[in-house]
Amino acid sequence: MPRITNIQKDLTLSKDDKLLGSDKTGATRNYSLEDIATFVESENSSVYKHHQNNAATTWTITHNLDLENYLPHVSIKLSGGASFDNVQALGIVTYVNKNELTINLVKSQSGYAYLRK
């Protein structure tokens, strides 16, 4: 890869600006900010919001995110206002299959669970 010796400061970004990077084969490529923004948006569009209306110690969540090769990030917000990332601090997340998980809490709670692919 060539060495860059002089970098000009440009404080204005536009969708047509280019970033230099490597693709998965190692080939050097120019990527436009618009292409990167589109990629990030598509990767983050797989979010599921579960509303647990009734207080329960076990929340069963069918999210249909088709998570074959990785696990989602799970955040919960309890009806009392507390928010938790990494639910293990409250209970246990069990990944049942690629489209379902359970959250087991130490006491009955209602609230929301947010899953991000």
C-alpha cells in the first residue's frame, strides 16, 4: 500500500468524498461516504423491539432476525425506568434458536427488550 506523506485538512464532508480502504480480498478500494452510510444503515436496520406487557421472570422473545452465525446485542429497559445493556447483570439470556431467545430475570418485571443484529 502506498505511503501517504501529505494530508490536507478538509472540514467539510460530502456524500461523494472517498475513503481509502481494503476489501475482504485485501485489494485497495475507494469507498464513498454515501456507500459507507448505506452499508451501515443496512447493517443496523435489523433491530427488534419486544414489549413485555405483563411482569414476568421469563421473557420469551420471537424476533425472526434469522441469526444463524452470531448472537444479537440485547438491551432491556424496565418499566420502572432502569436500563441495562448486557442483561447478565440482571439475569440470563438464553439463545433458543436463530429466531427466538429468552431472558430470565431475578424477579418479575415488565418493560422492553431491544435486540440488534
